[in-house]
Amino acid sequence: MKARDTWHFLLPPAAIVLPIAAFFSLRTLWAAAYDGAGAVSDTAELPLTFLIMGVGGILAGGLAVAGIYLLLVRSRLWIAIPLIVVLCLPALLCASACCLILLSFLVLI
């Protein structure tokens, strides 16, 4: 199997890393806004939080769905099913939670 034929195996790890990176960027943003250093103003924190949650949720969901599709189409079933269960479904769950939280907060404001 050539290297160009295995690129679809990169999507599921990217899909699971993206919500984790979004979580750590949110923690960094909140620490910068509220720890007293004043690196980020309070008025800029809320739109940046919405941006991180929206972009992270949509990209993670898109990568997870694309990873599921490409794994089912391009790889063997005994390889695809564990990768989907371990990597894609948790990423899809995190992406849907990010989008749900984002939409819930946008309705309240």
C-alpha cells in the first residue's frame, strides 16, 4: 500500500484532536480574560468563545463525518469499525455538544 493511498487514516485522529485543542484554547482564553492580567478584555472574550466553539464544532463534525465515510469506503471493515468507534464517534459527540452549547448560548443572548 502506497503512502498516497492511506491519507484517509489521518482524518479520524484530526477529528479527535480538534475538540481537545478547542477546549485548551478556551481554557487559555478564559485564563487570559479573567486571571487579572487583562490580556483579553471582557467584551472580546464572549465573541472569541463563540468563534472557537463554532469553528471547532463544525470542523470536528465535518472531519468526523468525512473520516467515517472515507474509512467505510476505502478501508477494510475490520480496520474501519474500531477506528470509527474509538476516534470518529467521540469526535462527533464532542462536535455536536459544542454546537449545541453554542446555539443554546446564542439564543439566551
